[in-house]
Amino acid sequence: MRCTACGRRAVYHRRYTGDFLCDRCLARSVERRFYRAIRKHNMIKPGERVAVAVSGGKDSVVCMHLLAEYCRSKRCELVAITVDEGIAGYRNRGIPVARKNAEALGIEHRIVSFKESFGATLDEILARAKEKGSGLGACTYCGVLRRSLLNRAARESGASKLATAHNLDDEVQAIMLNYVRSDLARLYRLGPVYQPREGFVPRIKPMREIPEKEIALYALLKGIEADWSECPYRGGIHLEIRDFINWLEENHPNSKFMILRMFDRMRPFLVSAVPEFRPKTCRVCGEPTSSDLCKACELLGELDIGAGS
Ligand code: SF4
Ligand code: ZN
């Protein structure tokens, strides 16, 4: 097959547009979407200091490479932050990859860990949760604690924005998950830019309109080193929703984009349904929160771990 745009040999069939793309045109399309998202949503201003969360996986490493290029052209500073959750046999593969890529790009790199910040690794937290008969899943603990730590690390690094590598698939899965859980407040927090109140570093998602498959191909075509392993805790409803959305896309190409577009059209109307956020300070850790105790300290306190216990 030939590339629909330039006639060279195609490497990818983009079913949702009906195009065939060669390596160059595919890479250009990924880059164009990335930079267009930044411009369209005014994500980064010239001269800003931007933090990027980098796990070492393909999405975050590609995000760091593209942001590095962008920041060079806009005289912005970039700092990479890696969270070591403490997942035996998994994170120890991603972290060296994140470090190597950051070094190659000449980017400052900070590693922060659950163990140092909260007093326990995710593995230890989950073992305690099991002992205590907690009904919460690994991703709930991991997500809450990682968000808190990333925010703290970004703020302490002097960053005014925190970029995360959520791609189209991640975003659509999160939309569906919040529908299924009927969680309006979390649903509202999705979107290209989330600007919480004081103490929170605004989060930006420049890869939100790029399908996961295209990011994976981009990494391969550009020879970008990444960790391709999957978290051993990934499972449950997250995987079921992922499989359902992939099935939908397979049978009805463009479904993922349609779900995203519909959500973006609805989002401005959701604001009135979300409870007003009254900024407070967590009485245990001092991080910003809407109640006396932040969610991270609440979860850890229930397990008698760290400062929250
Ligand atoms: Fe954490 Fe869940 Fe992601 Fe694993 S899959 S890194 S437990 S959020
Ligand atoms: Zn707290």
C-alpha cells in the first residue's frame, strides 16, 4: 500500500480516517497533533518552567521527547519527574530508561518514591490493605498517592505546569470509567487542562488526541528507547473497559474520537454540578485539599502507614 499523503510505502492503516501513512507522514501527524493541542489549549507559555511525569513507558518517554523539542523552541525549561511507586520487578525497568532518555535530551531529572515520601512501597501498602480487608484496588492507592507526589514534586521543582502523557485511549477509558462509577467530580477533572486551585500545579495533557497505537509506532519509528512492560497490578474494570472500547473502535472506527469530542462538548456544562472546591491544607502532610485530610493521608491513615497513621 502507498501513503495517502505522499505516495511512499505505507506502514500504517489509519482506519478512522481511511488513510494509509508512511513512516514520515505518521511521525509528522503525531508531532502536529501534539503541538496543535498545546497551542489550541494554550497549555504552555513561552519561558515557563514545565514538569513532565515520566515513568519510562512509551507514552511518557515520547511526551518528554516532544516537549523537549517544544521547550527548546519556546525557551521553556523542562524538568522530568519519575515516581517510583515501589512495584517489584516492574518500576526498576522503567526508571533507568527514563533516566537515560532525560540524560540524552539534557533534561534535569528527579526521582521521588513512595517509600521515601509515604514510608512504604506500593507493594507494602497493598499487602497491608489485604491484611486489613480493604476493598480498594491497587490503582486506587497508586493513583491517589502518585497524583499527590507528582504535584508536590512539580511544585517543589518550581514548575508552573505539569504535563502527563495521557493518550486518547487513556482519556476515553477514564471518561467511561467515571460514567460507570457515576463520578461527576472526577469526570469534570478530565480534559486537556485541569486548573485546580491554589497549591496545585495545573496539569496539561498534550497527547490526549493521539491514539496509543500511533504513539507506540512513533517510538519504534524514531528509535526511542522505552519500557514496554505492563504493570502487574493492572486488571479488573480498567482492562474490561479498555477491551470494550477497543472492540467498539474495531467495529465502528472513530468511536474513540467521538467519545472524546462529545465529552469535550459536555464538559463546560458539568462545572455547575461539581461541588465548589474550598482550599484547605491537610492537617497531616500540609498538601492542598478540600477537607481536613487529603485523600493520600486518608488512605494511608486507614492502613496505619506513615504520617497519616
Ligand atoms: Fe499504578 Fe495501577 Fe498504573 Fe499499576 S496499573 S502503575 S497500580 S495505576
Ligand atoms: Zn495529607
